[in-house]
Amino acid sequence: MSTSTTTQSIPLTWQLGDDITINRLGYGAMQLTGTGVFGEAKDREKAKQVLQAAVAGGVNFIDTAEAYGPKTNESLIADALHPYKKGLIIATKGGFRRPGPGEWVVEGNPNYIRENIEGSLKRLKVDTIDLWQLHRIDSRIPVEETLAPVAEAVKAGKIRYVGLSEVTVAQLEQAEKVVPIVSVQNLYNLGNRQWESVLDYTIQRGIAFIPWFPLASGPETLADKISAIAAAHNATVAQIALAWLLKRAHNILLIPGTSSLNHLQENLEAADIILTDKEFEALSK
């Protein structure tokens, strides 16, 4: 728990669309795969235990993708958690081909996207995907074409809400002409803020911002500051990195991933840490 004397609290839930309340500290399942995010998890039973422990610990938002494995991650989640607890949101993504470990090939062909959606529905054992995200925009194909089967799936009730990943503001605005967008998943953390303008735009628009790689604690220049703040809160550096993101903007949803039960618990406890304004400003410089 935080040792700070501040009484200022931050909201720990976010309203996604009209009908989904998400606990802002969620879980990213990418690490529950083989080397290079390819193939099954090394210890499948332990991976299932991590997923079950996350939900038991209050997580109601789990992020996965067709490309994780590929396909194995979605099936693992269904094996571990189906039938799903009421209010549990499984978000998935489509739009990558995976030729081998560590290989990621953007694929925005509408037929491939349609195939991704249908496959995810089956593997996750759901009739409706609560949040489907386009993993990347394919520069070879107009985004209107890529998103056409997504818009069809929304109309058919197969997808409730749509998100994007690694996009600029201009790309987000272009996509919104095809289908409403409720979330953006871009690289963002204490040490890498290249998408600051996109985050600010999502804040203005009331769109959720889901930083991937949220646990990065920043450059060496921040090391002393973050270590001192971590000590003051009896916390780890990783917990402070997550606490900074929670305070940075109320539309930020965190999906730290781990294959360790201990690290999972550590990540969840970051929600208890409330940085003072002075601490936040020191880390934000």
C-alpha cells in the first residue's frame, strides 16, 4: 500500500461504450505462448492458473489476439475461463500473419480479417466479441476495405465494439468514417511517450487508451527518481511505472502481462499506489 499522505484518489474503472465497465488494471495474455510469441505456452497448466488468478484478483479485462501463438492464446483463455464470469471482457485482435517465431506480417485483406473474426469467435467460444481490435493498418490496402468486414460483423452482432492498434490521429479519424472506434492500443510507457499526441486526442474524445509494453520504467536518467519514489511507497519500480500510467490519464487501461503468479499479484497491487502530484511531475519530466 502507498505510504503517501495524499488523499487524492483516481478512478479505477472506465466505461467502454454504453454498457461495459472495465477495471483499469487488466491483463495482457501475450506472454502465455511459446518463444517468439509462437506456439503453446511452455507450461499450459500454469498458464491457465495465471489466467484464473487474474480473474480471481479482480481483473475483468483480458487482452489477447489471433496472432498470439497464433490462435493458441485464444484457445487457452477459453480452456481456462469458459464459461466466462459475468462482466469479464475478452478483447482480441486481428490483422497479422505469423510465418514463424518473432515474425509479424501485417495483413489487411478483408477476407483474412473476416477469417480472423470467425476464428476468434470459435476459439473464444463466444457469440459476440466484446472488443475486436485491428492489430495494424496495412499500408497496401485502404483501411475502408480492411474494416468493411468488421463493420459487417458489428451489424451482425458478432462484434460489440471496435478498437485500433499503433495508429496516428489521422488514421483513427479515417477509420471512424467506417465504424465507431472505442479504444486505441499504442506503445506507451514511462520511458516511451512517442504517442503522447494520440493519448491526448483519445482523452478529448473519451476513447480508451490501452498502452502496450506498460511495464517499461524509463531511461537511465529516471532511475534514481523512480527508485526513490518506489522506496517511499514500499513498492517495486514496475509498480511505480504502472501507478504513473494510472495517474497520467483516467482513460488509460493497463494490460501488463506475465506468466508468473507472483508478478501477477505484484502488478495488481499497483492499483493501491497513489502517487502524489509532486512524484508524478518528477517522473513526467
